[in-house]
Amino acid sequence: MDDFELHLTHALRRQEAPAGFADRVLLAARARRQRRWGWLAAASLALMILPAGYAYHVHTERQRAEAQLRLALSITSGKLNLAFKHLNAEPEQP
Amino acid sequence: MHPLDLDLPMPLEAAEAAVPLRSFREIVTAHQSLVFSIALHTLRNRALAEEVAQEVFLRLSDRLGGIQSEAHLVNWLRTVTSRLCIDELRSHGRKALSLEAVPEPAAEPHPRDPFLSAHLRHLVGELPPPVRVALVLRYQEDLDPSEIARILQEPLPTIKSRLQRGLQALRDSFKTLGVGHGRL
């Protein structure tokens, strides 16, 4: 190593990290870990909510369909009763 | 228990891997100078160097379990820091300092001359990023070309050529500016 390289070695020697650097790294690492846990919790919640929401949707659709079916049967029953009354009615005397 | 729990030892699997049982804080404290200096000498910007150094340690915190020894740790830190610095320089296309902006040093440089050292650091900052990183690893970390080639994942002849070209460019700049009356 010649003089120039010795100068270069001295110029590029290690420098001290800024004061408090390690503390800032640890805080940032902790914040990153908390963010990850936050995402994980949100994802878990979404995984629980989505099936429950779908089940509720299926349940309400079924109730609506049942109500429509009851109404349709009730209308049909009324019409059939009317037709039955007409068929069993006494013919009018001329 | 997580390795980031301050002042607590690493979990068993990480502790077995990393030979000495150390907390993450101890690892950061022990190696912050290495990481920060590579970033500072390469990027020539203290705030940016700190940002990159912080990112290096954050990445380390995710990979502590995979670190097998102290030598592995140091090698990992040098590798990741060098790559992040090159990426940073490439992505932001940071302009190197112009030679005109560098104050001319006084004659008769002394190895401990702070003015000469500052001048040399400025000149290193003028070099292309891959050459700069190779020089920093060579003269800051005292690595030989084969170790630098391994860290930067480049062929050995490429690294030797970069070191030669970088050194020659620095010597030429010094001659041009008449530093040390051509003694260097």
C-alpha cells in the first residue's frame, strides 16, 4: 500500500453513527412489527367477518323467498276457494 | 419472545444460530459504525446514510434466525448495505459533487490531515456508484478484491478493474489539482 492508499484508508475510515441511532432503529423495528401485527389482525378479522356476512346474506334471502312463497300460496288458495264456490253454487232457475 | 424485545436475548433458535447470545440492540450498537460508514462514504449524505443504515438493520431484524455466525453477520451487513447504496444512487440518480466545488487543499499533505481526507472523500463521491462501493469496501473495510467480488456478486476481474480505475481516477484528480506537488 503506497502513500496515496494510506491517505485513502485514513479518509475512508469508519465514522461513528449519529447519536441515538440504535434507539431509532429499535423504535422503527418495533413500529414495523406492530404494523405487521395490525395487518395480521385486520386480515384475521376480515376472514371471520366475510363468512359470517355471507351466511347472514343467505339467511335473509331465504326468509324473503319463504315470505314470497307464502304470499303466492295464499293468493292461489284464495283463487281456488273462489273457483270451488262457483262450481258448487246452485244453478239459477230460469 | 421476539429478538426485538430490547435488552432481552434472542430466541433460542436465533441464539443457537448467532454464536454469541446477544440482543438485537447489542448487534445494532456493535455494527452501526460499519453500516453507517459504508452508507456515508458511498452516498455522501448523512441523513440518507442514516436512512439506509436503518433499513439495513430493519431487514436484519427479519432475518436474525438465518444468521449463522458473527462472520456471516458482518458479511451480510456489508452485502446488504452495499447493494442498498447502489440501488439508492441508481434510483435517485444522485449527482456527484463537481470537482470545482471541492476546495483545493494546502500543500504537503499529512496522512492525518483532515482537509486532505475531506478532499479525498469528495473525490470518491465523484466516482460511479459501483466503483465507489468497491473502493469503500477496499479501504474502509480493508477487504481484498476476492471478498469484494463475493459481496457484490461480481467477477473478480471486474472488481480488480474497478479498483484500479477508481484509484487511477483519484490519483489523476490529485495530480490535476496539484495536491501534494505530485508526491502522491
